[in-house]
Amino acid sequence: MSLVRHRGGAVIVATLVAALMLSVISMPEWARYWRPDWVALVLIYWCIALPERVGIGSAWFVGLLLDILNGTLLGRYAFSLAVVAYLAIVMHQRTRVLPLAHQAITILVLVIMYRMLLWWIDGITSQPSGSWEYWLTPVVDTLLWPWTFLLLRSLRRAFHVS
């Protein structure tokens, strides 16, 4: 049994709720593919920063909330986020020591895996597969990773999240 007290759970929840809200804000049709996967980015950050607090169960729960908010097949986002959370946790020690540019490459791989899982589930359920623009989101996520990382790290430090 661990004697370490965890602090800042409200900050983790608040950032995940903010990511959920950002993911369902309406956007013009032309900008649909430029929307970052906010939930995936925030979840990956917390899995890398605090893998003992945010993990596969958290990813599954947040994914179910995202399924409900988007009105998609229940478990679509939950499964994809859980797999990505598992991979982020497995790689967290290696990823944490990398410079931000190299971390962004790791995030690119994770987000492409996330999008591939969603695409695979859409194919199994006979949903339209979309166009090449579907793959713009991982590029946007990769470009936003350094700022997302710095923002969430500053929140983690300011509120002493441990």
C-alpha cells in the first residue's frame, strides 16, 4: 500500500472535461479535419506524466463520454483511447526524457494509431471511411503537441498535481 498522497485530481478532471468540450464545439464543415483530437492529446499527456493516476480505465471512461457526446457507436472512442493510453503508459519513461520535437514524433505515431483504430471500427460497422483529409488531424495534433505539453505541464506544476 502506498503512503503517497495524490493531489490535484480536480485539475486532471478539469483538463479532460475541457478537452471533451473542445471536441464537440461546432465548427464550419471546411474546418472539420483541422480540429485536433483534444481528448487524445490531453489523455496522452496525463498517461505520460502520471501513469499511476491516469490509465486505461480513465481512457475507457473518457472515451465512453466522448462516444455519448458525439452520438457514435458506444465503445468506438473508448476502445481506441484505451489502446492509445496503454501504449502511452508502456512508453512513458522513454517519452518523458525526449526533447519536445522527438516527443511530437511519438505523439504522431500514437495519434495515427488512434485514428487507424477509429477508421478500422468504422470499416467494420460499414460507416463511410472518409477521404484523405481524415489524416490531417494527426499532423495538426503533432504540431500542437509542444504547446499542449507546455500548457498542461505548467498547470501540473502550478497546482502541484502528483
